[in-house]
Amino acid sequence: MLLAEVAQATQRLADAGVPSPRTDAEELAAFVHAVKRGALHTVKDSDFDARYWEVIARREQREPLQHITGRAYFRYLELQVGPGVFVPRPETESVVGWAIDAVRAMDVVEPSIVDLCTGSGAIALALAQEVPRSRVHAVELSEDALRWTRKNVEGSRVDLRQGDALSAFPDLDGQVDLVISNPPYIPLTEWEYVAPEARDYDPELALFSGEDGLDLIRGIERTAHRLLRPGGVVVIEHADTQGGQVPWIFTEERGWADAADHPDLNNRPRFATARKATL
């Protein structure tokens, strides 16, 4: 019975325009029935929970899957998320993967890492987990987001602070090996084209950044230069439509070298990197 219900739910979600209807129908069935997705076939007909149709109705309205379940998966992490915090996206995982490789290649015993605009804490926690001797610092401005960040970083060694990414961590100036950020980068002019899950549920503070979407990235360029040691690296996510634009913010005249764009898993330009020039 449950698998028949899942098939029916899949069709309902597809009709509502949900991008991954089958996956979401199965995830919600697993959530309601407290089993793994791969174990849905073990749920007896008599154990079917009618609350399934309540959560399917919420997803039909394009409420994010992660808000309904209260959890998001990122690399090897399970994070708590909900209203007020940006839901981490799969494309950011490749940004973090590049950063991890870059830090390991530095051959620094205890690398210092700063995550600007940390949101749920996904990036900072992934780096702390996968670069075991790193010292990871993270900053978030929004009190609404921080309610979730604090839950996620509890018990970790991430140094979490509330504040503005542009003035954060003056105590670390010139000492950081890697600065990473997934900042807001959607142009205000693109509002109507943003998926309902993001536009209607993610905080605006985490999405939009000026007419061309690059306002905060321009500010982070200065913050990163202030924080990094000579030879330190910055990694910054951007929209695939901004490929080619972001590396030009990190110019030689402003003290950078090796500015470049990198593709995501779909081979679209997704993040830029640069190295602070050595004197």
C-alpha cells in the first residue's frame, strides 16, 4: 500500500512543479514512518500513517523538503534547518571539496579557516570534520539563522560568532590560511525567476545582493584580503550566470594572484578562487 501511496504522491508533486517528485515523495514517506528510504517496502499496510498526505500537501505548496523534515544533508553531515536559515544546496559540496583539497595541499599543521556568511554552519562543520586539525571560525549576521547554527555547531570545535562578514574577525587579520563563503549573490532583478522554495522560504538576506548580485562579494574580497596571510586562498561561491565576472573582482592591482573560476558537477561555473599575493 505505501509504495502505491508514494506513486500517487509522486504524481501530485510532479503536477505541482516540484523538481524531484519521486525522491521527495519517498523522503517524506520515510520521514513520516520513521524508516530509511530503502526500507519503505517493509512498512505494513496496516501501519500506513495518514499524516503522509499532510506533508505531501505542504510540499505541493513548494515548502522546502528540508523545512518539513527539519534536516538537511551536506557531505557527511546531517544538519538541523528550518525557517530563518538558508538550506544548504548540493552544488556547495563541490566548493567545499575544492577548499579541503587546497588546505591539505598547503601542508600547514593547524590550518586557520574562516567561513563568512555561515548560515546553517554547513561549510564550517564540513571543514572541521574533514580537516581534523584545522581551526575553523564562522560568522553569521542573522539572529534567526543563528538559532539553527548554534544547534548545529554545538559540541563541535567551530568558533561561531555573530556579526557582519565585512568587519568580522579583526583578531585574525593576516593569519588565516583559507577564507570561504557562500554569500548572497542573486541580483535583485532576478527575483521573479527564483525557485519558490528559495524565494518564499529562504531568508532574503541569504539570497539577494544588489542590482548585479555582486555587492557582498565585492565586500568579501576586501575582508578576505585583510584576513589572509600572504599565499592564503579565498574560495567564493557564485551563480552560474556570474562565471567570468567574479575572478575580475580579485585583481592583481588589489593584491591577488591566480584568480580563476571552477565548474560544478554540471560543468557550470560555480565558484571562484584566488591567492593573496606574496610580497
